[in-house]
Amino acid sequence: MRSWISLAALIVIASIWRITSGEWDIPLGDVIRFLIHGGSEAEAIVIRSVRLPRLLCSLGTGGLLSVSGVILQGLLANPLAEPYTLGIASGAAFGASIGIMTGLFIMPCAFAGALSALILTFMIAFHGGHERIILAGVISNAILSSGVTFMKSVAGDKLGSIVLWLMGSFSGAGMNDALRVWSGALIIILAAYIFAPALDAMSLGRDYANVLGVNEKFLRSFMLVITSMGVALSVSSFGVIGFVGLVVPHISRGLTGASHRRVIMHSFMTGTLLLCLADGAAQFLGELPAGVITAVTGGPFFCYVLAKK
């Protein structure tokens, strides 16, 4: 119980830091007054139009990606599974790049790309079984990254937009983005919480899940589609932010145990905190993309988990 209270307190402290700090500091009392009563001052406009939407987007995306990682690791019984390593994020990036290039709606293109990447990964891993799913994800990543590179090579005057977007950033996020990402995050966490006992069984292996009467095909299909939709929503809004779905579930399992209901809730809270801090660090270092920070910190962690496994 104490760890949950501490985590909630850290989220509040990090949120206060993010909304009061920036190019100029704004006292917390003024922030509260602006949020409640409004105002036409420059500080009030910055808080309502810039800092609050960016904070909400980083919190919601962190929770969404973290719970997605919990779902994928439980479904596949693989500690390395997450949207980035399975190629889902790269597929969404490729689809969104096509949307940017052609002027189509980015969200449907990103979802189609994410789902196509997931299908490609499972097709590659079909004959080798789920123990080769990560290798298949690496192959899918390579194929789709080549597609993204091709899109960049023919992007012309849209190259800058694609490159900046691919790095993953919350700069320019608005309240509509926050509403979308929080809607997706709540849907994913609700689905994951409902099917948590089945995920407990799946994480122990397919045979064990079958003995307990888990409808494996339905559960895998439904949860993978839900996860792909959430990742596509995140990627189409803010670009590729990798390794959050890998790092956070491992931290949460180490603190709460293996029960998915505890891991899901703890991962959601931890993910919101870590991505909020990552975005703050990125802004402090000169408005770097948040995806750069998560890649720098998540890459070594990936190597550690791989070596330990």
C-alpha cells in the first residue's frame, strides 16, 4: 500500500513540476487560479494551451504504452514483447508516413500499418512458434523501417515533418490529442483488467491456459487488435516512443508480483510518471523529442533483459 501512495505522490509532484516550469516559472498558486478562474494573461494562455495539454498527453501515452507492454508480454509469455520489439510501432509509423505523404487521415493509416505489422510478425514466426516472436518482430521492424526510409527519400518538402514526427515528441500537443490518447488508454486498461485472470494463465504457457478453459484464440486476437489500436493512436498523434512498454512492466512486476491486475494498475501509474519525467528531461535539454530519451534509457534495459533471459 505504501508503494502505491508513494507512486501517486510522485506523479503529483512530477505534474506540478511540468506545469509550473518552462521558459519562465509560474507559481503554483497562479497555476491553480488560472485553471479555475481562467484569465487572459500570457501565463494563463501558456498553461491552458501548451503546458496542460502536453502534460496530459505525456501521462496518457505513458500509461497506454505501459499497459500495452503488459498485455503483449502476458499473451506471448515473453518478457521481451512490447509494441516496439514486435514491429507494431514501426508499422504504425509506416502507415502514418503514408498518411502524411498522401494527405489522408493519419489515424486510420497508422492503425492499418500497426495491424499489418502484427500480421507480418506472426506470419514470419508461424513455423518457429512463439519463442521466435521477437526475432520475427526484429525482421518486421527492419522491413517496415526500410519502408519508412523510402517514404522519407521521396517526401520532398514534407521530409522535415516526417523526421521530427518519427522521433516521438509532445511538442505542439493539444487538448484534442489529450482526449484521444486518454480515451484509448482507458479502453486498453479496462480490457486488460477484465481479462487479467486469463492473462495470468496465458503467461504460464498455452497448455496451462487450455487446461483452465481460456479461449486462447479469441483472447489473443481481441487483445492484439486492442493493443494495435492503442499503439496506432499514440504513434499517429505523437510519433514513435519506444521501450516504455518494455521497461515499465518489468519494474512493476518486480514491485507487485506476477498478478496481472496489480501489474496492470502499477504499470499504468509508473508509465505515466516515467514518460512525464522523460518529456520534462527532453524539454530541459533543449526541446529534444521524448522518444530520444526513452530510446537512450530503454536500449540498455533491453540488453539487460535479453542477457538475463
